[in-house]
Amino acid sequence: MRPGRKTLMAKDNKSHKIILYGANWCGDCHRSRQLLDDLKVEYEYIDIEKDSEAAKKVVEINKGYQSIPTIVFPDNHVLVEPSNDELKKEIDHLKDKNIIVVHKQM
């Protein structure tokens, strides 16, 4: 199941970066993180196994489900369990709209 893109309240992502909620055992989380790293996109990774408040936030975002990866973007949109193509399209969308996505220094 791919819940897809959702809109959150502006207060949910006060930072100007991507927040990826995941867990070390999650293969899709590793894949999404690898893509963000390959694209040199800065993001904050939050392990929901180590942060109970983050785990609650994921359940809240996903209306009762603990689906990961849950990725919150600076424009307050969310992708849940995205494919690499979906995630790359969202990154491109952010660039096209001039929404700040800071690239990692080489």
C-alpha cells in the first residue's frame, strides 16, 4: 500500500529541511536514505525505535498506522513508503518551487 502524498499543518515541519522517520530494520528506509544521500540532499533522520514521540508522530500522520519511511518535506507535504521515482519527483518539485533544500557539502 502506498498512501502517497499528504498535506500537513504548517506547524508540523518548522525546519527548512526534510525529515525522514524510519527504523534501522526497514529496507525501504535504507533505500530512501540512500537516494537522498546520492542526490546530496540534507535531511534529518529520526529512528522511531529510539524516539517514542517520533513513533507517535508517524502514527498521527498516517491516521493510526506506523508506516515507514514517512518523509516530511519543508513545504509540509508527506510521502509515505515512496518509490525512488516518487521521492526524486518530490525533490525536483521542491527545487522547481524554490523551496529551500540544502545540499550536503562535498
